[in-house]
Amino acid sequence: MSLARKLLAGAIGLVASSTTLAQPVDLPTEGAARRAQQDIERFQRQLDEFRAASRIRINQEIPIGTRVFYDYGLFTSFNYLSLDDANLDNRGLRQVDLIGFARINLDGVHELFARGRGFYRDFNDGDAFDPEEGDGWDGHLDRLYYKFDLGRYVSGRTGEIGPSGASIKIGRDLVYWGTGLTLAQDLDAIVLDAFYEPLAVQLVAGRTPSDTVDIDSSRNNFDDHTIRCFYGALASMRVGTHRPYVFALIQRDANTDISAIVIQDGAQPIITRYDYNSYYLGIGSTGALTDRIAYGIEAVYEGGTTLSNSFDTASGAQIPQTEDDIEAYALNVQLDYLMGDRRNTRLSTEFIYASGDEDRISSTNTFAGNAPGTRDEGFNAFGLLNTGTAFSPSVSNLICIRAGASTFPFPDHKFLRRMQVGIELFGFFKADSEGGSDEPTLDRSYLGFEPDLYVNWQITSDISLALRYGVFFPGSAIQADEEHRQFFFAGLTFAF
């Protein structure tokens, strides 16, 4: 799997993330809103009771072939990517994606879903991210799971809707917890969901697909062969419009890589072993503060053990690695405000804090990582947060402040009414000014700032266009004479 495809997926995901909130509606008076909500809840109870009572008759009298729901489709997209990397080398890529999916659902109890992706890459000459993965066809199966809903099965047999339920899902799917700070990964896993209103619990046991890009880029084959196992539990409670939660997650490094890296011409290669085993204890909440303000907040403590850096930073000579304790922290706060105007204008802001370690050269890697015999205070997790496109730093030794706005500027124009435009502004700082980052930096805090512009346009029901442009202006922590970096992405998608 190429880094280019990962960048394309990240760009598309960032565009999609800007439209996650529901559309605003006119606000009724408090009394009218309460009565309307009561009517809705009463109607929903009646509908649930009818469905449950009719399931026995349906299961007994209607053939299985009639009760099965089929859904399938095909998407094709034409994408262009141009970006400046950390060395200020511009890279260009054209990629055609073919995505097919199919879903089979029986009585709402049994569900089988599969989605595969094939793509053709065409880099500009010499621009391939990996010389072994240049132009040509590639692909993978990114979703394949079976889900059994025990709650619906029981209600179909008994004709009663209970306050509890459970489901089990086996296979490959996205596991996304809370605000996405700690865990947002495709996993080959067993996922158990159970609830007894207003409480809910999710249990996860699985591992990353082998072609997952790892957080440690100093490992051999980090971009196409990763084995990390995850075991965890998340418990949440519904309290009005809020859903507070707590979780515990264990990550075990099953990679067996040993790398030999030459850091000076003619010198002996540095042998590095890898074994980053972490656990996370988190607390947070998501929901709505008012009819127009949505929020998410998550605080995490990271513990565990890691292997230290393998060379002396002064002499460059090989040194023994030690097993060191991890003690790190992170915080994520998100706010979205729906203005309620006819253009569906939305304002958003976000704050990210992830602790750093002062003796790390690289914030995420073992090679050039934590100094031997010291506590590792650098936060590293497996989430997915919006940190821009042109710079896009890892959520490690990072303070990121984001502010954004989006709107549908032409609500009355038939052809343009479903076109959304938006802007996001990012400010980047190191949490520990002496600690490392994704790339070489000075012992200063300010990394830089970045404006991003985007367009999401549903041209027709079957055709959509996504555009995104970002430019990063480096700060004093990066070489002062470095020029700005640009990122441009364009994707046209056809659905069949």
C-alpha cells in the first residue's frame, strides 16, 4: 500500500469531516419544542412496538428471500494530488479509484458487508514515495465483516422491545472512539456492543491489517507491514443530549523488525530494535450544549514501556537500548456552532494538546527517540484528528489550535445550491520546546501556521467534486530560511 494512497484518503477524510453536523433548523419556543419532542418519542415507541409485534408473523409467514435486503454499488473517482514534502520537493500524482461495495441484511439481525478498492497510480517522473511502488495497479479489501444483532433477534422472537440489547461484529471495520484522539483505526477485530439504557459498553479485541501505515517510520516496511494488537473497553452513558464516557485500551507491538540504519557515510550501521507497548486511560464526553452548539472533549493518560534510542546523539556511536516507562498525556476539545441561517453556516474551533519529551529527536520513532534510562513523556496514540493538509503533524509533542467556517453560498441557485465552501486556520506549537517533532526542529516552540481552503460540491445525485488547498508557513522552530509548503487535492467521484 503506497503512502500516496494514504495521503489521498486523508485528504478526502479531512474534506468529509467538515460536514459531520446535522443541518440547522428553525428553533421553536421552549414549550412547543417540549411537546414536539414528546410526540416524536410517543410515535417512536408505537412504531417500535408495531415492528416487534410483527416480526414473529413476518419470520414465520414470509420466505427468507423476501425478508433479505440487498444493497450494492460502485464508485469511481479521478484524483490529482500535488504537495511539497518536508524537503520542499514537489510531488505530483494522478490516481483513479474503483470502489465497490455490497451489503446483505436479513430481518435487521444478520448483516454482511464488504467493500474493496482498486486504484491506478500515475506519478510524475521521479515523484514516487517508494521506488518499489511506482506507477501501476494496486488494491485492497478495506471492509469485510459479519454482524449479529442479538437485541433485534430476541425482540423478533418475543414481540417485545426491551431496554437492553447486544450485538457482535467480526471482521474488518473502522473502530472510532470518542473524539478520535486515542483510537480511530481499521481493525481486524471482534467488537461486542451491549447496552442497558442509559448505559452502553463496547469491547474490542483485534489487530491492524498488515498494510496499515505505522506511527514509527524508522521501522523497516512501516508503510506496508504493521502488526499491532488492541484490547479495550469503552463505557458510556446517555444523559440528555450528552454522552460521557470512560475507556481503557491496551496496545501490544507484535512487529519483529530490526533495522540497520547508517547515519554517517562510511560508519557502521546502527542496529535498532522495536517494542512500543502502551496503554491508555481516558475520559470524555460528546453531545450538544444547545440546539446549535455541539461539542467533544477527551483527556487521556498514556502508560506502558518502550525501547530507547539506539545511538549516542553526540558521537553517533551505537549504544545499548533500554526498556523505559511511558508517562504521557493528551487533551482534545472540539466545538461546532450552527448559525441557523438559510446558508447553513457553521463555525468550528478545536484545541489539541499532546505532551512531548525533551530528549527525543523524533516525537514518534524509536530510532532518534527516547534517551536510554529516562522516562518517555512523549504521547503517541492511534487516533485521527484534523491537523491540516500541508504540514499535517502527528499528534505528538504538539499544541494545535484550529478555527474554521463553512457555508453554502448559493442556496437559491439550482445548480450550485449543494456547493459548500470553507476555510480553516491552524496554529502549531511544540508542547515541549526542547523535544522533537516529525522532522528536525530547533529548541523553540512555534512551528508555524496554515490556512486551508476547501470546496465540497454535490453536482448531481451521482457526481461530486472535492477540492482542498493548504499552505504552511514555517515558524521559528523550523529552519528560518525555509519556504512555505503547498498542498492541492482535487477529486471527482461518480457513483453507479
